[in-house]
Amino acid sequence: MNNNDIMAVLGQFVPPHWARDIASSGVVRDTHLAQDTLVLKLVLPFVDYQLDASLRQLDSKLCQVSGAQRVEWQVSVDVATLARANDAQGVAGVRNIIAISSGKGGVGKSTTAVNVALALQKLGARVGILDADVYGPSIPMMLGMMGARPVNDGKTMVPIQAHGLLANSIGFLVNEQDATIWRGPMASKALTQILHETRWGELDYLIVDLPPGTGDIQITISQSVPTTAAVVVTTPQNVALADAVKGISMFRKVNVPVLGVIENMSYHICGQCGHQEALFGEGGGSRVAQKNQVPLLGQLPLNARIGVDMDKGRPTMLVEPDGEIAEQYLTIAARIACGLYFSGKAIPTSLYTRLV
Ligand SMILES: Nc1ncnc2c1ncn2[C@@H]1O[C@H](COP(=O)(O)OP(=O)(O)OP(=O)(O)O)[C@@H](O)[C@H]1O
């Protein structure tokens, strides 16, 4: 067996969502023949969705060049730490922080943040979620954890565990009325404290649900969280799209890379006849994405079940894990994870130092 022939086959294949082919992505750790089986060991620095199926397309070619009868793919994940925006110092144990934002309120940013976090987890990552929406923390409700209180030893907090996610929110710590009167610097100070004083353990991705808008408060918070990259959620209405553009430019001003745009409530599917209708116009999200040279990461339907279930603390990813909507969240999560890796610069993952 000639290894160069095998790498040549792998070098011609770019899996969906990837920016480079398998050979030049540096993920191939070992190739060897075990009797009539070609064993290929890959270690991915990001989580992916449905990679196995696409790798299978290479089997016959690989058998041809290696003389093997079958191919065994051994794929595992060790998520890389990517350089943070502005080379900011990281949070102990947290490899990557992804901010989810929206220029406008009520577009489904928190709904998307929770479902994307659960999707990343389903793809094999260790995931946390930080509710930075100081003026309307909705993560406790969306995770079905209203009234929960993180255990506090005076210095650090143990995050709330919900459906396998580690979560913290201002909503777990103070009354909503108290938070809403905070001004920008106080809100961002409180948030920085929560971020650094939570015992996150080891996380591959920490999803941060930012407050909606593009004003001073959002800028201060974006700068006080050592973000790796951001995602902008919008709906297709013109007003929301205009604010999404503002969101993208806000992140660019503070040098935070934007991984792409998610269009929520893109179209409505009639519960009776299945008819699909673009209630708020078509193509808005993709126009914004194209114009600003970022990918459109996905389009989610306006679906009463997403809203009703979420408001009861039952995210769609959990209620219908094998449904069409879950599949869309999984694809979006894979695009985010791949985009983060291929657009960033991997840095050494520092050893987890326990906060004491
Ligand atoms: N795709 C969807 N289909 C139907 N309902 C949705 C969808 N996405 C979100 N919703 C519902 O819309 C409402 C607003 O969603 P959410 O709280 O996630 O928005 P938001 O952008 O985070 O709002 P804000 O930041 O202003 O608090 C919620 O009741 C939620 O359940």
C-alpha cells in the first residue's frame, strides 16, 4: 500500500461545510492495512454532522488504490481552541466562545442559541450556555430551570445542569426587576463576574446569548467577553435585516469575526395542508449575508411548535430530536463549528486550571 495514493484520494475530497480537503486539513492521524481492511484514523478539531455518510463515498476509490476489500473509518473529535478576538485572555477551561446576537429584539435569538447549543452537544461537543441578555434573561425558562440557583461558595458558582448543558444566567442570580435597571457598565461588570466565576469545567463551546441591539451596552458586553466569533440571528422583515447589518458592522468594529447569519421565521408551514409560505418576503437573509460576505448558516421556519414548546422549557432539539427542524439545527451547528475552525487560527489548548 502506498500512503501517497491514499492521501491523493483524500486530497481530492472536501466534505460539506469544510473549507479544505481532508488531506490538507491535518485531520488524518493514521492509515494502515489490517489484513484486507484499510483503517483510516481521523481526529477532527471541530464537530461535524453526517460526515460518516460523505466519507463512505470514497470507499471504492480507496479500496482501488490500496488493494483493500473494505475501509474502516475511525473518527473522533478533539475540538481545537481558536485564537480569540483581539487576542483576549480566555476563560479557564473554555476552548471557544460563540456569541449569538441580533440587531433587533424578539427575532428568536435565545431560541436559536439554546437549540444550537443542544445541537453542538448532540454532535459530540461539551457545551455551556451563558445568558448575557441582562435585560431579559430567558434561558432559565427555555431550559425549564426557572427558580434554580447555582450553588455558590462565596468565590465561585457551580453552573446549572440542564439537558447536559452547563448554564448560567443573570436570571438565576437576581430578580428580573433588579437587572433591568442596571446601566451598561454595571451590566457588563456583573456579566464578566458570572463568566469568570462559574466553574465551567472543560467546555468545547460556550454559547453566549447577547442582549439584542447594537448600542453601547452590546458593544461593551461584546468587548468584555473574550469571544472567538459571533453569529447574527435575524428574521426576513426589512426592519430586522437592517438591524442585522448593523449587528455585523458592530462586531467588525470591535474586531470580532462574524461566522454568518441565521434567518429565523423564514417561512411558514401550514399545520393543516403543509403549504409553505414566505410571510415576510423571500431571500432577505441571503441578501444580507451575500452583501456582507458572510455565509447564510440556515433558515428556520416560523413554526408554532418551536415557540409553544420553547416557552414551556422544552427546546425543539429535545422534543423532536429526529425531526426536520432538529436536522436544520444540527446542520447549522456543524456549519458554525466548521466555519469557526477554518476561519480561525488554532492555538494551544491551555491546561484546565481549576478555579479555587
Ligand atoms: N422559529 C420560530 N417559530 C415560532 N416561534 C418562535 C420561533 N423562534 C422563536 N419563537 C418564539 O418567539 C418568541 C421570541 O423568541 P426569543 O425569546 O428567542 O427571541 P429573542 O430574539 O431572544 O428575544 P429578546 O432578545 O428580545 O429577548 C418566543 O416566544 C419564542 O418561543
